[in-house]
Amino acid sequence: MGEEKSVKETANPVKRTAGFGVIAAALLGTLVPAASFGAETDWPPVQAGQTTWAPKLYGFCMDVADSKHRSIPEQARMLRELGFDGAGYELWLGEDLDKNLRALDEADLKVFLFWVVVHLDQEARPYKPEVPEAIRKLKGRPVTICVLLQGLPPGDPRGMDPAVKALRQLGGLAAQSGLRISIYHHTGDWAASILQALDVVKKTGHPQVGVNFNLCHWLMVDGQKDYRPVLRENAAKIFAVTLNGAKLGSKTWTNGLIQPLDLGDFDNPQLLSTLREIGYRGPIGLMCYGIPGDARDYLERSLKVWKTWQAH
């Protein structure tokens, strides 16, 4: 979803721990229900009898550098065979949406995330005209539509009004289909930082509009800061999460800020414990952008680590 860029050295003190279950178990008696943070967090609904925190895991951007160049149906079958719960993709439009959704349905694989670009320098038509119809077709699916805000330099004040306008439009469309809109903070985009994205969400003031927490982009842009207060203070508006293995202080994506879960020294179990603490109930995306080699290999390795974290 973007070219490799440099990242400043980070002083993040977080170290890897044994597993999120060990830490999170101590929180079980004091876990704050997501509903207490606002009505818009009641998604997905809590299942009857649900007492454990076991977020679903889906593959995201695993097709970008896959040496096998698998088709969408092949990717869906691979993810299901490995044991993933779903996938995330760029929003398909027109007949491609119908065709690819059928392929995922046939593989019994859910799609949890679609991303789409909003061009802030094209206020008359900030997104493709097929987007509203695509959102309508997704009604009944557990999908979050993630928005990349592009067309202006990061933080350019000229972007605020068109961003708010477009997000309110998309929020209204999403509400009609039971979906949600989430700003995908992305290095180099207008909303490069989650902190800026949260400010945009506040100004938008729409219950269906929130933000992603994308680990790799957090580390690239704000990695010298502690993410935990940000998540705790904005729990009601964290609509989507992506993570991966990451090497703290790295200046690259590949083999740096984006790696399989069995590599890197960022403490993902602590991140997961924080998400549990704030009552996050959505799925979690495994970011695979730019990881070289056979996608099946690094997906399988990451899932093995994920299962050990859940077992503790």
C-alpha cells in the first residue's frame, strides 16, 4: 500500500513478552465492556455466553509480494486451509466485487476489511462513483471500510474540510448497510498519523466514522511515543487494527517494520493485552505488505505464533 520509506530511530521501550493471555488474564476481573465507551462500539455484537477474548485473525496485503502470485480464489482457499478467519483487500468495484465475494464465500472465508482512496484535492469527486453501490452490496457482512486520505501533503490544513465532508458522506452510506468507516493512517498520506486521524474523526462527528490502529505506520510516524494512552483514551473510535512482527528502530518496511510474527522485537502480546483492556472486539489484520517469498510460508509461521499467544 505504499513504497518503502525511512523511519526515524525510535526510543520505544517496549520489549517482547511471553504471551498476551498471561498479561490479559489479570485484567479479566476489571475488563471494561466496550459498550461503556459509547454506543458506536457495539459492533460486532457480543455472542451469548462469550467469556473469553479471542479476536479473529485475517490476512491483509498478503498478495502484494507473494512469489506464487496466487489468484483471489487461491488466496481464499489458502487462508481457510491454514486456519485464518478472513482477509482484507482493496475495495473491489462492479463485477469484480461480485465475482471475488463469491470466491471468498465458496471458501467459507469472511472479508473483514476493504480499503479505498479518498482524494482530498478532488472535492467534486473524491472517490470513485462505484463506491456507494459497493458499500450497499456489502450489507450484512462484517466489513470495515478503511479510507486512505490522499492528494495533499501530510497535515495540510486545506484537507480538513474536504475530509470531513467525504467522511460524513461515507459514514451515511455505511450506516445504511450496517458497516463502519475507518481512517487508515498511512505514512506519506494526508492522515499519516493516527493522532491527526483522531482529530479528523472528532471534527467529523459521525457515529460510523473511526480510525485504524496500524502498527507499522504507528512505528514509522509516532514510534517514539507510547501507543497505550492513545488507545485507552480513544477506545470508542478504534474501529480496526493491523499488526505484524516489527524491528524497533528500523528504517524500512521489508525485513524491518513489517515482518512475520515470529520475527522482530516489538511486543505484540502487550498490544493485544491493551486491546483487550479497552474492550476492543473487532478482528485483527495480519499486515503482510512487502514480505518476500511464498505467502503460505510466512502466513503459516505467523499463525503458529498467534496460536501460542492465545494458548497462554
